[in-house]
Amino acid sequence: MYEPTLADRVAGSAPLQRRQVIARALARLLGRIEVHGLERIPASGGLVLAVNHRDFLDGPLLFGFVPRPVNFLVKREAYTPRATPFLRSTGQIPVDRHRPDVAAVSASLRILYCGGVIGLFPEGTRGDGLVRTAKPGVGYFALRTGAQVVPVACHGTDSLKHRRSVRRPRVRITVGAPLAFERVPDGRRVSRQAMLETTEQVRSALAELVVASGPASLAAAA
């Protein structure tokens, strides 16, 4: 089974591009997918996509529609026999949510230092997607590597597997403006206070984007 190298995860590869094409095609079979703001995603450099989380399809959709390879941190419980081949062949990063996962953090840092993209859900788990709280990991990655953070709001993804008619449900993905943070120099510890403050800035920007691009505007466009 194909597993992307670090270089593939950062710069892409033909096998990854094929999988992105398949992910987009499957998504469009399931729903009417709108993607707004892709031009806001920097073409190069370390990047963290901070995404609200409504459904397990959030990650696969972004993997398919974001032009750069996105390496999401995915809970280990998702690595079922059926899902594991897809997750491994698309470069996703397994993470243990119940304890500090050194391997997942190290893999993410390597990708960011090399100029790649990681994706994470600051809420830490699926819910209503309104981003009322956020885990500090997003702040740590931004400060440790200097990577920009791009908020991404997903709406309607949970309707893709609960269709009530033959009409495909509408899904909207909205990319916000990048957030830049000053990198903590090597050899200096990232303070908890700075990490929490940075995380809160990301959470607030993402929550505002979720509201601005939310159900009201989605219904108006239907």
C-alpha cells in the first residue's frame, strides 16, 4: 500500500493528487459542494488549517478540495480496518486524544518545519461546530514553528450521510484570512500563557467565521 513520504506530504505527489481527485468526485456525488476563499491559502510555507468539527467527513472534504496536501491529525479510534488504508495512503496522522502523543506532535512539527500543511480541529471532538472551546495544540504549533493559521468553517457536512430526499444537500466550506504569530526561537520554551492566548485568538477568529458563513447564509443561497 502506498504511504506518502515526508516530501510527498509537503510538496504532493501523483498518488496523493489521484486520491484528492477521487475525494472531490465522491464529495460531489454526495452533495452540492461550495468552496469559498481557497485563494486565501498561502501557496507555500508551513500552515495550520484550524477547522470547526461537525462530522467525520470534514477532514476528507478538505483533503480533496484544498490544493495543497493536508495532513490531518485523526483520532486513533478512526483507524478501523475499513478506514485505515485511506487514512494511511493520504498521509493523515494518528493521534491519541487521551494522553500527550509525542509521535503525533513530532510528525506534525516535521511537516510544518519543512513547509507543509497540517489540519486540526481545535475543539478536539465533533459537536455543534460553534467552536466555544479549543484545545491548546493549535497555539503550540503556531508559536513553535511560526506557521500561519488559516481558519476554515464547514457547514452542512453532517447532512451528507443523512439525506432525506434525492436532492443532494448543500455543503459550504469557507476559508478565512490567515493569522500570523511570532515564532518562539529554538531553545526557548513555549509558555503556557502564550499558547493559551494564541489558541484563543484562533478560536475567536474561527468562531466568528463559522457564524458569518453559517446556516442563515447557507439557507439564503439554497
